[in-house]
Amino acid sequence: MRGAGPVDGRKRRWRQHKIDRREELVDGTLNAIRVRGAQAGMDEIAAEIGVSKTVLYRYFADKNDLVHATMQRFIETTLLPRVYGAISLDADEYQLVRAAMTEYVGTVDDDPEVYRFIMHNGSGDNASLAEFERLFAEVVTAVLIDRAGAKGIRTDGAMLWSYVLVGGIQLATHWWTTTDKAMPRQDVIDYLTMMAWSAIEGIARAGGSPAVFTEQTHVLPPLPES
């Protein structure tokens, strides 16, 4: 029993070393993708980091494992902090929506190779994409509940609304990045803001109640005068 302590201590230190080393290699992978591009393979990534491919496979089961870790790192340290910072501003609801769209689209546009690497290589990793959507939707839900609840708007459907918004924004941005940016970045932000704000405004007008919404008269408003 006396020898159990040192052995356990060594195991803990080794586990922590593996965790730390994996994080270093993931950060190195992100930098390698920015230099080599989204199509970079394991050989190119390893060469850019300055290690052998054998070292990568020592810490990652396969390329999918590396992609999953890279996706998590990018989402948790880059994308979500920027979006969360935007929707945590001391501003009115419309400005929060615009700020969130600006940061989401901006993050993807500022780091296009990493985004393409994640989406291309992670397309078969439904668990990773679902995890990203869940994290993003939970952030949006928390803000909706806080802001709408303070105004007396029902928030029973907050999680559902969030998934609709997150899914739409993600798919629209992905389309934009894979069509050689068919429209300017600011137009993408403006259109997404218009869509998201119109949805939120409609929910607010019904007090968050589907029953109230269904009973309302729904007609398209007249076009604004040019």
C-alpha cells in the first residue's frame, strides 16, 4: 500500500502530460492549417508543427480524432467567445442580434481555412457538429430567456427557437463560404440580421405564445416606398 501513492502520482502526471501535449498539438494543427490550407493532410500538418506523423498518432487515434479536437478548440476558444461577447454587450436587443451576426460571420471569414478544414473533414462526424450546435444554442437560449423573460415574454420555446436560429445561421454561412462568397460580407450580416430579428420580433409580438400567434391575422405588410 505504501507504494500506491508514488505510482498514482506518476499516472496522474502522465495523464496531465498527455492532455497538455494534445492541446499543444491541436494549437499547432490550427496554425498549420492557416499556413498550409484546409486541404492539409496529416503529413503536412506534422511537418508544419515540426513533429513526425508517428507523434500525432501517439496522441490522436486517427485523423478524425484530430479533427474533432481541432473543432472543439476552435469553437471553445475562438468562435463561441466572440459570439458570446457580442450578445453579452450592454445594448438593446436589435444591436445584440446584429453584433452576434457580425461576430459569427466575421470569425468564419477571418479564419476561412480552419473553418473549411473543420467542416470538410468533420462532415462525417455528426457528434462533433451536434456538440457545436448544442453549445451555440445553449448560449443563445440563455440570452433569450434572460432578455425575453425580463419583458414578460413566455420562453417555453426558447431552446427550439435557438436551434432554428443557430441551424439557419450555420447553414447560410456555410453556403456563403462554399460559393466563393457570392455576396459581400456586410450583405450576409445584413440579411442574417434581418431574418433573425424578424423572427424574434414576431415572437415578441405574440408574447412567446403559439396560441396567440395562431390567432393573429397574418398578412404581408405593404412594400416600403422607395
